[in-house]
Amino acid sequence: MNNFKYAIICVDDDLLILQALNFQLSKSIDDRCVLLESFLSPEDALLTIKDLLDEGLNMIFIIVDYQMPKMNGAQFIRIVKDSYPDIPCLMLSGEANAIQIEELENDNLLFSFIGKPWSETNLKSAMQPWLSKIKC
């Protein structure tokens, strides 16, 4: 991992969604310096985020689903932001709770929400402010 400077984390309990995200994201990143990690488990993602940051990688952003077993996306984002307030979080979901999304936005914890199914254009637009900062 010593060649990577940056990381992007995707968390969704649907493997097909993660595969689609990886495919779309891989078109917009330089995989020589950006590590793209996907997780079916929010708990595993939280452990890896800590490890990657401890190794000195810069977290570009995290994309998370809302509806997942054991922990929903709003809970996940709050845990991430409690420890790492500067990591941008994007929620990609078809079943999000509007009240919790509004609370996350009002608390400045969520930089973008995209509904499923999404368009690649909308996803790329939401990510562009952070992708443009990558210097490999």
C-alpha cells in the first residue's frame, strides 16, 4: 500500500451495488495513487478507515448506503464524523429515512445524498470537488 496516497471507501450490503460503484469510480481515479476499498459490513469499514488513516493515507470521501443490517448509514456517518470530522460522506440509497438525512445535512455531516438508482453523471458531479484535489 505504500504507493497509495489517497483512499475512497464504499459501504453497501449489496455486492452488485459495490461492483457498480467500483466500476464507475475507477473511471475517475488514478489507481496508482488512489486505493478504492469496498465493504459489505460497516463494522469492517470502520476498522479499515482507522488503519488506512494510521498508515498516512488521505481519505477522499466515503460513500455509504442507508439501509444495512446492524447499522444504518446515518449511524455509520455519525461514528465516522465523531472520530474524523473532516472526511466527506456521501449517501447513496433508495430507502433512506428523510428525517435522518435532513438531520445529517443540518448537522453538516453529509455533503451529498444521491437516490438509487443513480446516474453515473450525478455520482461524478457529487464527487468532483474532492476528486479534483487529488495530486498523484
